[in-house]
Amino acid sequence: MSRRLRLLLFALAVLCALPAMWRIAAHMPRFGAHPLPYGDAINDAAPRERHVTNMVTAVNFDYRGFDTLGEEFMLLCAVTGVVVLLRGARGQDLDALPGVVAGREIADRADATVLLCRAIAPLIVVFGIYVALHATVTPGGGFQGGVIVASGLLLLYLGEGYRGWRRLVRSRLFEAFEGGGAALFVAAGLAPMLLGRAFLENVLPLGQLRDMLSGGLMLVVNAGVAFAVAGGFTLLFIEFMEETRAVREGDDPGEHPT
Amino acid sequence: MTLLPWLVAAWLLGIGLYGIVTSRNYVHLIGCLGVLQSATYVLLLAVGYKWNAGAPIFYSHPPGTPAVDPVVQALVLTDIVIGATVTALLLALALQLHKKRGSLDPEELRPLRR
């Protein structure tokens, strides 16, 4: 199919879809002024029934916890796919030098960059842990906190370079985080069944409203998600960074012969 | 004004699709997929919006204050995280493709042309 024909088909499809789209947009409920039966029910019930103040966490880890389990495994599958695709070619090498493109020098890092990264990266990791820990009371949770922790670790790459970073960030540990987090989520779901209750039923003591340790089983699920997300994203960074290291003898370069 | 959120969602959907249709590079195409996906975020968050209502966090406001729909927010949250990892998976595929075939142009990489 030529480029022009494809554009023509696209324009035709848009023309066909446009009236329908317009009709749907015009018949959508009034923006901001229609009833929200499910949202209002959660907003009403969760502080009473689950003693949590963050409704989004209550939905994710309790009321819709089973769906989140599915999403958790989508994350696991995607990360596993990336690892399988990328690790096969070059393998792990902790001592390798960064790859060099011919004719392009690697400039030395400025001291200010190294200092700033060393100072800020631990703070970002701590902030990520804080966001993950306060999932049930203030905005945040395992998903957000895990991503923040991983981005803090990525900042170390900026400061330390490939070799230093790989020495600090061991993939074994983050593989364990990724798999262990998902396993913890499943265990939190199965544990109530041993007591003869439903899957993921909140059987732990609920704690006080506005307390960090409120929400019962949600805290365990949240911890599992935080570990899995932090581990998963760090593994993604590690695998992509592995691609930048120099090819050694015995490695399969896997490059396209040009 | 009341139409605006739905039109923004439709526009993001359309412009993302346009990018995918006309793309000459798989990395660009994956970026367009991200734009396309953000249409669902806008749509979901707009569905759950309520005038004069706060965030569904009852820490500094007592439970019972008007708040927007937390269900769609939870959907969007997981959607974003999954979207990011799926983007990484697609980029890994693109990387391997570039190694094997030396190109990322969908026009050159048609399976039937070789």
C-alpha cells in the first residue's frame, strides 16, 4: 500500500467516524454535573469500613484488588518480556566499559553533576519509600512510590556512569523484588482463604483513620506492589543500560551487518 | 465548555492514530501509541469529575466532603504504570529489530517485501 493511499484511507476512516464521535460527545453526560454512583459509594463507605483516607488506594488494593492483581501480572509479564528480549544478546557484565561510538568521545562528568546526583538520589529514594508507606492516608501508594524509587536509582547512573552504577544496582536484588512483590500480593490474597474467608478479604486489624498503619490487608498488598514496581522499573533500566556497554570478546554482538 | 473534555479525548485519539498511520520510525510510532493511550486518561478522568469537589483524599477534609470519583482515578493510575512497562517492551522489540535488520522504518521492514 503506498503512502498516499494509506493517508487517503485514514482520511476516509476519520470522515466516517467523525459524525459518530460528534454524536457521542454531544450525548455524553454533562461534564462535572452527573451522578457518580460508584465513586460516591466508595467515598462514603471506605473511611467507615476500611479506616483509610486515600480512596484511590482503597479502590486499587481492596475493592478492586482482584483487578489490580491482574494488572500486577501484566507488569510482571512486560518486564519479563524486556529481560528475555534484551538479556539474551549480550548477557550481564558488571565490569564492562561503556560502549563508544566511533568518532564520538565520552566527556568526563563534571564534579557538580556527580555531587548533585549523589546528594539528590538518596533523597528521591527516601521520598519514594515515604510515598509508598503513606499509601492509605495521603496521595501516593505502591505504584507511585515504586516508580519514584526506581527513578532515584536511575539518577545514580547519571552521576556514577555505567560501571559504578552496575556495581551499586545489582539485578539479582531487583529480580527478587519484582518476583517477591508479585508473590506477596498473591500470598496476601490467598492467606484469608486459609481462614475460610474470600480471596483478598480484609481480615487484618484495620487501625485508626489517618494513621499510617491503617487499612489492614491493604498495607501488605501495597508493599507487594511497591516492591514489584520498584524492582520492575529498575530491571527495565538495567536491561536498557546493558545495551550501552561495550561489546567484549565472546559476546554475541547481534548487530545487523551493514 | 461541557463538550471540551470529550473533544480533547477524541482529538488525542485522532492525532495519535494519524501519527501511527504516517510514522516512518518505530520509536516515533511507540510515542504516538502513548499519545493515543493518553486519550483514555483524559476520558476517564473527565467522566469522574464533579464541579466544586476535591480530591478523594479525606486526610485534611473530613469524610463526607464532596470528592471526585476515585474509581476512574484508580483505573488511570494502573493504566499509566502498565502503559510505561508496555512501552518499554515495545522499545526493546524495536531495539532488537534495529539490530537484526538495521532499520526502524516500517516501510522498509514489510515482511512480504523481502
